[in-house]
Amino acid sequence: MNTKTITILAIIALLLTAFITNPSQQKHSDVVLNQIVKQVEGDDGIGESIASGAVLGIAKMLLSQEVEVKNFYLFSISYIHSDSRNKTINAGLGLFGQVFPIARKEDWEEFEKKD
């Protein structure tokens, strides 16, 4: 086989692997929930009781908001949309069986603001 054929086969194999290993909705939801918990815990040393109350508040928020996934077949993007505040945050990028957090701390803070 020549180099061109090998290159084409490698690209096809890479695309097929990306398609087959595109993460599930549940995997996206788990990563988003972990991001929210990390945001609540923060780096500022908030006491455990305060953090527990905040986690409950976020859990309530999750009841009215749902992690949604846009599936582009080779990759996927998870996001949360709040209808009441008309805000959306892109939370994760799913690729090759993994979900990578893409929202920064500033994005979460902006999303949490009540206008």
C-alpha cells in the first residue's frame, strides 16, 4: 500500500472510532454534576455546612434545569439552559469516550447570576 492509501485508511479509522466512542447523555450529566459540585466547594474554604446548603440549592436548580446534549456524531457538547433566566452554559465536550469540561469558573459565576 502506498502512503496515500494508508493515510486515508487512518483518517477513516479515526473518524469511525470517534463515532463509536461518542459519550452518552449519562456520562455528560455526570461530568456536569461534578463541575457544579466543584464550583460549590470552591477554593475559598467555605465550611462544610454552608457547602451542604449550597449543594441542596444546586440540586433544586437541577430539578428545573436539564443537562442537554447536542450530538454531532463524531463529538458532542453538553449544556444547561435556564428558561427562567434565558441563559445557557456549554459545560462539556464529549470526544473518544471522554467528556472534557469546557466551562470556566467565570462562566459558572455568570450563569449563576440572577439578572
